[in-house]
Amino acid sequence: MDTRLFRPPVGCGSLEWNRDAAGRLRHRPRPVLLADVKGWMLMPAPSWEDPKLGTMKRVALWLVQEVGVGAMFTKTQLREAFPETSQIDRRMRDLRDFEWRIDTNREDPTLGSHEQRFVIQGAPVWEPGKATRKTGVTVTASERHTLLMRDGHKCRSCGIGPGEQYPGTYVASQLDVARRPVRQSGGGTAVELIIECNRCRVGGRDLTADLQDVLSRIEQLPFYERKMLADWVSRDVRNFSETEALWTAYRTLPADSRDKVREALATLDG
């Protein structure tokens, strides 16, 4: 087994395909390498063709060994690599629960509808113990429906509804669940769920909401402006000052943090 260190530079990946005697597309074998990702311990990586591995693990290895970080691939290439698996797209999406990022044309408008891009290599799920999901990582269909109902079926960052066109474009929005780190009053950070459109979700991946900053700025408001803000919060609509900026900051907070703002306003006003 080849034990060279695998560090794929962005954009270096490419799929290499040959046709077999029957005319079917087949990959060109490459050396099996080690994976070095986000401080994970280095271990020899098995071949993506190893039948003893589960499908999700094989897909992860296929992305690493055959595509490469930064490279584009098509749904057809994925399906031809795993012809025996009927729901191979779903197995690949499962990797997102392990910090892998594979963009579609929803996240990357330069991609066609049949194209995807391998952006970030996450946990080496083929290693023992690395493919166990953390509790609460996966959002079920029922939980997603509850979150949509709670957030009023609109993006909490920009207010757009599902299927509405962005101003000045013919692009329709799509709503989904985003994970937003929120700095808490006690100094720690908690990850909370929030509904966002595809445009805000992609642009806000590195955003951390700051609940303590919002609460501190509320305390500095004059009484009448705080009452105005409390009214906007209670009605969950705004008109548009520092007060207006606070309303915008409140709107971007996940539901649990919004509840804390409501409680803080009620306490401050007696």
C-alpha cells in the first residue's frame, strides 16, 4: 500500500475514465493514499472499490481518490462508479453530517443542474469509529417541517419566502435548515437551527450570531425605542435607526435566542 501523504490542492482533481471491452466507462486506477484532514490521525486509506466497506465510506474514498478537492463531477459519473447502488446520491449527501461539503448548483450557480463540486473533505469516515453520527446532527423531515412552521416559512435573514424570486433576477429562493453558532450570555457558543434561503445560507456559513451583543445594545436604548423594538418583536414585523439595526440583528437569531430577547425586553420593562 502506498503511504504517501495525500494533500489535494484545490482544483487539482480530475476524473480519469477509460472504456472497457463492453464500452462502459471505467475509472483509471490510482494509488491508494493516506488522508490528512483537520487534524484527524493519519491511517492508510483503503481503496474505494473495497466491497467490505459500506457505500457511504466508498463514496467518500471515491471523492478523495478519483475526484479531488475543488474538482467538479457529474451525477452520471457518480452513478456509473456505483452502478449497483440505487440511491447513491443519498449516500453521498450523508457525508455532510461528517463535515464534508459537496456543492450543487443551489450553492454554486456556476454549476449545471447535473454537476456537483467536491469542496471540503471532512472526517475520514472509512476509519474505525469515524462514521458514527453525533446525536442531533441529522434533521428529520418532521423536524424540518416544525422549523419551517416556527420561522413562518421565510428566510430569517432576508425575509424571502419559498419560491419567491430574488429582486432583479429570475432566480427563485429555496428554504432549508441552517446551523447558526450563537455566542451566549455566559460566554459559550451553542449551535441553533434556523431557516434560511439558499443565498443567505451559503453567504452566512462563517457567521456567528452574537446574542450577548444584541442584549447589551438593547439595554443602552432609550425607553421609547426599547418599547418600539418590543412591539416589532411581538408582532414579528418591522417598519425602519440603532433600534432598526437591532431589529435586523434580532431577526437573524435562531428561535431559542429570539425567545431570550423577548424575555430580556419583558424584564427590562417590568
